[in-house]
Amino acid sequence: MTDFERRSIISGIGQSAVGRRLGRTGIDLTIESALAAVADAGLDLTDIDGLASYPGAGIGGEGFTGPGTPEVQDALRLNLNWHSGGLEGAAQIAAVINAVMAVGAGLARHVLVYRTVTESTEQGSGGRAGIGVGSGDAGVATKGIGGPFQWSIPFRAYSAANWLAMSAQRHFHEFGTTPDQLAMIALNARRNAGRNPNAIYRDPMTLADYHASRMISSPFHLFDCDAPVDGSTALVVSRVEHASALDHPAVGVEAMGTALRGRPSWDQFDDMTTMAARDAGAQLWTRTDLTPADVDVAELYDGFSFLTMVWLEALGFCGKGESGPFIEGGGRIALEGELPVNTHGGQHSAGRLHGFGHIHEACVQLRGEGGERQVGGSVEVAAVANGGGPIAGAMLLTRHR
């Protein structure tokens, strides 16, 4: 074990307006969240000497990619010693992990990290495009279809909803997982969103409402899918010594999980019921003395409900194949339960900020700033997990003392 991660803290967080079809540019939203994060960290723009983002300029469609680091550096007039933006790595959380490594290696003292999406405005008044037919999230939409996507997209499996639905069906087949169990992820998210004034969808939702929603790709109903929004989330990763200068609790970086040991494939992983989360989750616990029993809140990626179940197993909160019974009835994962999950409403109800909303919420909970949705007692440890399919990354965050 190493203390490499613990050389860094998350000193500041910021978020722009988040909404459906805001009609604002990505750079406008990014500047709003970045300025808020820098001010929250007690810094000026002149203090920022590192910059990181996901996925990097020109990767994916206009609404997905957000502004690249050179554009943001220019807009904010930053003097950088280090910057990074790219699609490859431990899913979206790779941008934060890269920043932690840069600070730990002494390449920068204060790294601004951001993720911006304008997918809702880009969608316009039409339906949501799949990856292979317009959004370009996987780089396959505009240059012909090759590689592994040639075996799915020509057969009308356009979306990650289709690909991950097959993994969910496998989980149902192997372990007896049920639709009512899967529904608990969406219902829990909506309950929590009702206490979050910034969430997109806050109206109460019943199990009957869930089942009445249209089927997208069996077993996924509409409410199993994240909701495209416009918004930007930013945070500042700083040297640990900066904690004493803050007027709020710093968030410590305890451990990171980035491993990938199976085939990097949506449909050819050796165990489709676990995917890359299995490897990143297992590695996380090798880098800390803490255990799953120490975690107070879990902010787990929920592009589709099944991914949250995958992460519950991958991070050891329940056994392999046991996530269905673990969440049955929703009590264990509720705000007042033994493991509160996606306390802000997740991407189903708070909006798809592509995993960065989960990191932001973990910091909010650790700082005790959740208001009506704040988990009771002292939140000391938070697990954050991003990604699904062939890409995954996880972090363990703490309330820094």
C-alpha cells in the first residue's frame, strides 16, 4: 500500500446551472462551474497550474464532448504546468485520477478538473440518438463502422442501452434477479431527487409508474435510463497542505481503482455480469486499510440501473450475484438505510452529468452540505464509481482531518 493518493485533497467544487435544453454553450457552462470551484477552494485563477477534463476536444458529438482543455485554458487565461484531456482510461473519473497523480508527482499544485455536457440542447426536439447513429460517443458514427461495432450497429443495436441490456439479462438468468429489484435503483433515485432542489425530475414515482413506462431495451424501462441534460461540474484537486487554508472541510483522496484485466469489450468480456467494474473495484481495496463496511455513502454510476447493481457487487457491498436481494424493497440503499446510494438522485432524476454529478455529491455529503438530503450522522467515507462495460474507475474519498 502507498500513500500516493493521500498527497491530494479535493479543495473546491462547483456546478453550473443544470437543466433540460438550456441553450447555452459548453464553454459558457464550463466557465460558470470552474469559477465557482476555484472560489470554493479559496483560490484565484492565477493559482491554477493544472487542468484536466474528459473526454478531450473533438471526441464524440458536440453535446457529449464539451470544450477541450486548450479552449478552457484560453478562456480563463490560465498559466499551466500540466494539462490532460482524453477518452482512454478509467472511464470519466480518469480526469480526476490524472489530476491526483499530477499533484502527487509534483507537476502541479492546484488542478482544475471539469466535465461539461450539452446533450439535451444538442438533442433538440427529436429523440435521443444512439451512439452509432449520431452522437459519436464511441467514435463510430461518422467514419463508417469497423472493429467490434460492425457486429452490433448494423443489426440495430445502436445504443449502450442495447449492449448493457444483454448483460442485465444474463444477470437475471444466472442469479434470478427480478424486474422489481432492478426498479429499486430508479425509485431510490427519484426519492432522493425529491429532496434535491437542483434535480431535474422530482415528482414522486411509484413502482406502478416505473412498470408503466415504455420499454427501451428489455429489461430496461425508460426510468432505467439516465436523463440527458446541459450542465458542467468542476472541482479543484490540490496539494494536501492547502487543507488548512479552507473555510470548509477538505475531501481527502483515500484510494483509487483503475484496473482492467478482462477484454476491453462491451460484449466479449469474460464475465458479462461484472464487466470492467470487477477489476477497478477489487483494486481499490488493495490501496487502503478501509473496507466496504466503513463506507457511509455510495455514489455509483447509473447510466442504466443495472450498472449500479454491478458496482454494488464489484465494490464488495454484497456478494457476486446478490445485488438483487440486497436492494430488494429499497430499504438498504435509502437515505436512512445502511448504505445510502446516489443521494442526489443520480443520473436518472438529477440528470446525466456523465458521472461527475456523483463526485460532486460525494464531496457535498462529506462536507455535510446536503441540506434535506444529507445523510444522518457524520459522513466520513464515500465511494464513487464511474463507467460501465469495458471502462471503469473508482475512488474512495474521506472527510479530511
